[in-house]
Amino acid sequence: MSYEITTIPGDGIGPEVVDATLPLFEEVAGNHGVEIEFTRYDWGSDRYLEEGTMMPEDGLDRIEGSDAILLGAVGHPEVPDHVTLHGLLLPIRKEFNQQVCERPSILFDGVESPLKGYEGGDVDFVVFRENTEGEYADVGGREHIGFDHEIAVQSSVFTRQGTEAILRAAFEAAEEREGHLTSITKSNAQAYSMVFWDDVVEEVREDYPDVEVESLLVDAASMDFIRRPEEFDVVVASNLFGDILTDIGAIVTGSMGLAPSGNVNRSGEYPSMFEPVHGSAPDITGQGVANPIATVLSGAMLFENVGEEEVSADLWSAVRELLADESAPTPPDLGGSAGTEEMVAALSDRL
Ligand code: NAD
Ligand code: IPM
Ligand code: MN
């Protein structure tokens, strides 16, 4: 088989982790007779600073036909975040109808959690984050700017179709995993959107009788992600809550540098996009020390999504072996001093 993969390295450490990992993906694909053709798009904040747009006007048309997208990160200290994100990352998720964001949190053997008493294997859950609407619907406005009666409105939009789509994806995953689903809301304070969410959970769960459903308020859930992360299996949440919870999930399982994600278009009409959960990390940009594992695992999710399960499994195994090996190079975010390239080379040795 052969695949056309769009790569958008983006800003900051994005190009560092994406460009370093492409040869690894080519190598592992080659081992299975799978061909991949990467097309790299130099879209991002540097382009914005030079030309005024993050991507060309027909950007989405250009990449619509690819089999999948691998993105690094978007965000630049000299450009407002809402400009960069609304100019590149968020339109891809939205226009390509990538409604289901899947973010696994796994505490690997050999990785130290900041949580006392936890060791490899103790934490293994996946967050299903609604990815195209909710609090990110981009509906609202700002009036009377600079006056005392200035007002800013940011509305959330929860559609039945979108809510059902993320819930069904999560229930299906729970059926395949441990059969436990935690639904996150804030229905004590948000009497429309979140009560609606709870109602749709009650309807949809009828179709998944073997799944045990737990409902948690997001504030308590944030605490429980730290107090008892081992008890979660599949977690489902709105766009904003899912965003916040997955940073907690990343750090309790060791580091932002390990957390992968997939933005999945379930109909197959558009490509899905895979990217590390982390951002452009301006604090370490240019030092060559960004941990590439989040990107490698995002690649593993990409290969699984296009149907190359063996390629995907090899990448997961290489990461597991490397992290479990006490004598292997370790990047600074995990307490060592190995750079990005050294980490990729060590993974390549384990393929
Ligand atoms: P961040 O994820 O970029 O960084 C948070 C912390 O984690 C930093 O200390 C950083 O050094 C560390 N970190 C992140 N990735 C790492 C890696 N691979 N290896 C080692 N350490 C790593 O979050 P932030 O600082 O809040 O955001 C920086 C910029 O990125 C902002 O412009 C933000 O909007 C953007 N952002 C983009 C995405 C995305 O493109 N998907 C995601 C999150 C943030
Ligand atoms: C993420 C990021 C993005 C999000 C930002 C950069 C818009 O934090 O992918 O987790 O909130 O979705
Ligand atoms: Mn985030």
C-alpha cells in the first residue's frame, strides 16, 4: 500500500519534532512494504509574519485529498494565539469534520509519574474530546471596545449530532476496553448545554448496555485525575473540558512530551489529523531537546487510522521498549539530557 501524508510542522518545536520523526516513519513503514509520500507545508506563524496569513486561501483544498495529516504545533510568541490557531489548526479540525479527538494517557514502564506511589502500568485511560463545537464554536462578539459598557460574548454550541457523535465514539471504545465510561459535565452550573449533554448520555447508553457509566463534574474530575487516575478507562468530555483534562492526563503520566492525539473524521470523507497534545513550547524552541515521543505515538495513531496496524504496533513497541530500558537515552522532560535526534535514533535502533 502507499499513502500520501500531509505534514504541517508549524511553529516552535513543531518542526523540530515532526522533521526528526519522518525518517523513522519511513523506516518502519518500509519494514512492512508500506510506502509513504510526505508532502510538507510550510504553513504557520513565520508565513503569517511575512505574508499575513497562516496558510494560503485554498490551503484546505490542497490537503483535502491526502490520506492523513501529521501536524506539529501552532503558536508564536509574536503573534496573538487566537490569530494563529484560528488561521490554521482550528479550521482544519472544523472544516474536515474531525469531530472525535482521541487522547490516550498511559503511564509507561520506566516513566516516573509526579504522583506518589504510581508506577508503569498503573494508569491507562483515553479521553474522547468533542472537537469541533461546544465552547470552541466561535460564536459571539465584542462590542463597545474600550468603553465601560464593553461586552464580550462567547457562546457555546452543542448540537445533537455532534454530542451523539462523540458519545457514541466513546461508548464504542469503552465496549472494546474495560467497559467503563466517565462522562464529564458541569451541569450544576450550566443548565442548558451540560444538562442537554447528560440527557443525550442517558439516551445513547441504552445502545451500550454492557458499559458502566459514571458521571462527574469537571472540577471533581480534575481532582480525581490526580487522586485516582488508575480508575479511569474511557473519559468523554466537551471541547474545552477535554482540552484541560488532557493536559492533566499528560502530566500525571510523565510529561507533555509523551502525549499523542488523533483528530478523527469518522466518515472518511476528509483526512484525519494526528498531532502531539503539546504546543509549540517557546521555552525550549531551538535547543534541540524537545521530546519527539508524543509525535511518534501520534504517527502510530495515524498508521492505525489508515489501516496499517503492524506499522502502528511497531512504533508503540519501540516507544515502550525505549522507555522501559534504564540504560537508554532519556530526554530532559523525563529527567535526562538526550536531544530530539538522539531519541529518534534510539527508537530507530529498537524497530
Ligand atoms: P506547551 O504545550 O507548548 O508547553 C507547556 C510546557 O510543556 C512547556 O514547559 C514546554 O517546554 C513543555 N513541553 C511541551 N512539549 C514538550 C516536548 N515535546 N518535550 C519537552 N517538553 C515539552 O503549552 P504552552 O506553553 O501553553 O503553549 C505554547 C504555545 O503553543 C501557545 O502559543 C499555545 O497557544 C500553543 N499551543 C498549540 C497547540 C497545538 O498546536 N496543538 C497545543 C497547545 C498549545
Ligand atoms: C490542544 C491545544 C489547542 C486546543 C489550542 C492551541 C487551540 O491546546 O490541541 O490541546 O485547545 O484545542
Ligand atoms: Mn490543549
